[in-house]
Amino acid sequence: MSQAPLTFPDAPDRANRRLGGRVGIGLLLGAAMLFIAGACQSWTPNPDKPHHTADGFRNNYSYEQRGRLDFWKWKWDRLLGRYPERGEDAHQFPMAANDPAFLRGNRGKATLTWIGHATILLQLNGVNILTDPHFSERASPFSWTGPQRHIAPGIPREELPPIDIVLISHNHYDHLDVDSVRYLSTHHADGGGPRFFVPLGLKAWFLEQGISNVVELDWWEQARHKGLQLRAVPAQHFSARGLFDRDEMLWASWVLTAGDFRFMFSGDSGYSKDYADIRERLGPMDLSALPIGSYEPRWFMAPMHLNPAEAVRVHRDLGSRYSMAMHWGTFDMTDELPNEPPQALARSLRTAGISPQRFFLMKHGETRLLEPLFPKKLSSP
């Protein structure tokens, strides 16, 4: 099944801004980023916490870094054509027809909707939760270059229900989009707007955008809001908005708890023992949102991005009853073909003997009722 070409009414003719194709875009973006300054440190390092450093943060288990030379080697390999060419149907993924009116009026049913990439709408106990909101055309600091959205948001931002909670995993441009968070802060102003939960060090960035309803948490810290418990937990990744602020702000996964129901939003992460630690400390997850895309080439991406086989390992490490696949198909950011992650996930699940109903794919825009999966934990009033 194919879909109509994606259009953005405010975008000029794309043929006039390809700038030499993917290679030119990548090189231009990298060069322009040289002029973006880093953020000022707004937190105090705690020497008793191993993931704190004098000027930032580090991972628990892997200190392997991919630096600027690695980045340019990857771009040079692309310049030489060492990555699969995309065919015309590379991004032909079917979208699901959903019912925004139902979601806006829903107060009792637990639902899960994949909007695209790492943006998920979770409705739980009458609370609307949004993860890493991204509704813009590009995952980039620029409107004219950078990774381009190929699949429209599964729900337009104008049709969202009133958002109560926004979870931010880290500050990369495909997870923290300035236009999206500004829109949410001004158009979802019921009771002061949604409350943004962010990793340590990121609150200052939100304050610079005029957004003050922000709670920042270190790994393993928790907060409560609207009857839900929200806890920042470790992930193996890194942070940066430019070339001079590497790891100055923390990155995190999130565990949301309602009663005895536990939902894990992984954000971005490479494979590490962190997931087993999370299960040991918090117990098995009921539902996890795990990334399966943006993983090639492995020599460059492995420390920071799961591939589908590793995502299956994480599903097991967390003891997750169900997992949903995210972080694929929306943006073409790395070297694997856009349709490869779901195919590789299917192969990995077969190898592991795990049913695809336990680790499932969703269409962009698809909404699932969660009560049938968890009738004893999510019974409607």
C-alpha cells in the first residue's frame, strides 16, 4: 500500500534546495553546526555519582566516543557511495486512519498512538502524555537542510488532545524540536500548559525558549504529576545541540508508573547493562517503547543506537510483557534502508522465539487500546 507524497504548505520547491543531494546536505549541515555555540552549565556536578563529570555526563558502561573525525569519515564514506541507494518506494509506508476527535474526548480508556519517530501519545488514567514531540519537516536546526521527514505526523499537532505531560529523552534535533515544544507550551495551556520532564541540565534550554513549566531529573530521580510517577533512568547515549556542548546535558530513558502498570520510554540508546539494571531496580516492564532504527553503519552507530536484534535483547532484559517498535521510517537519518528495521525485527523475533504480538510494529497514526493487553491493570471505570 502506498501513500500520497508528503507536502508542507510552507515549504518551497524541494528540487531547488537539494544542494547536491544527501552528501551536500550532510556536509553543509556539519559545517554550519560549527557556528552553533554550546550551552552554559546550569547544574552542579555530584562527585558521588559516577555518571557526573566536571563539565558534563558520561555513560555507565561504555565510554567509547564517536568524535568529529569519525563523523567526517562516515560522511566521506557516503560521498564515495558506500551506502545503499534509496529507491522511489523506500518510504512507502501505509499510514493508519485514526480518530483525533475520539482521542480529544477520551477520559477513560488507555490508548497508545504512534505519531512517528520517537513521538508517542499515551493516554493513561485520563492523563495525556507525549514523548519527544516532533512535528516539523526536518530534524535539524535549519528549515532548509538536514534530515527530512518522509512520513507526515500520524496526528497533526493541531488535532492533539490537551497534553498534560511531555517526556524529553535528550537534546538531539530528532528528539527535541524547538517549534514543537513552543507550540505545545502555548497551545496546550490548560492549567499552565503541559509539564515538561527533562534530563538534568536541560531546563535552562527550556527557560531560554520561554517555557518554565519544567522539571529536570537526574538518573533514578522521580517526580509525581497528575497521579502518575515519572522516573528518569539511565540510557547509553550522548547529548549535543552543536559542536561545542557535547555531553553538557544529560540523556535518559523514562519509566512511567500508574498503580502497578509500568511503561518504559527508551528514547535513544545503545545496548548496555543499563536495561538489566532498570529491571532489577524497578521490576519488569508491562509495555516498552524501544527504538529499532538509525543503526548503520555499526562501526559508528553501535555505541549509541540499538539495532533490531539488540532491541529484542532489551525487550528480554526489561522483562517487558509487550514492546512497541519506534524510531524508524519517519526520518532517513542513517545508512540502513528505511524498510530494513521492521524486516530485521521480524527476523530477530523469529530467532529469539518471541511472538510479533509481544514486540509489535505500528503504523504511523495507529491507535491501540491497551486494556485488552492489560485487563487487570487498566480496567476502564
